[in-house]
Amino acid sequence: MQLSTFLFYNKHAAMDDEVAHYFFQIVSNRYEKGSIILTSNKSYGSWGDVFGNNVVATAILDRLLHHSTTINIKGDSYRIREKKKAGFYDVSLYENESNDANG
């Protein structure tokens, strides 16, 4: 059985408590039973802000990072590189966001 879950995070507001609870349930149910591939532009230290609750963020990270391999990729994405080449990317608009991701 394949499980696909899509989670969108609004950078201007913490995640709703109910959504954070469901995400925790998904991670907990998969913990030590199957793989999870997760991408994020937020550092682990920022996850308390993302979930709006440091305790929930810590519990999720505890399960995700146990037996895991973390790959940290620095630099611009292919999408950003292409926008820069085409002249459609204003770096000043995104400086704070990229500093947070490199955290």
C-alpha cells in the first residue's frame, strides 16, 4: 500500500493544532514500520514555529530522526537558478527566507 501525504505550510502562520496532530499521527504510525521521505526548507530548530508547539515538533523530530539519514543541500534550487538566469528573481525579496532555511 502506498501512502502519499501532502502538507503545505504557510510561512506566515503556525500550523493549526489539528493539522499538527494529524501530521504527528502519520509520523507515529509509520515510525519503525516504513520509510518516510520528507523535504523542508526549515532547519530543525525552526520546527517549533512551523508546528506552533515545541513539544509536538520535538516528538515529531524524535521519531523522524531516529534511524534516519539527513541530507542537507545548500544553495539555490534549479527553479531559482533558472529564474535568476532569466532575470525574474529579486534576491532581496528572499534573503530572510534563505537565511532561515540555512539556519
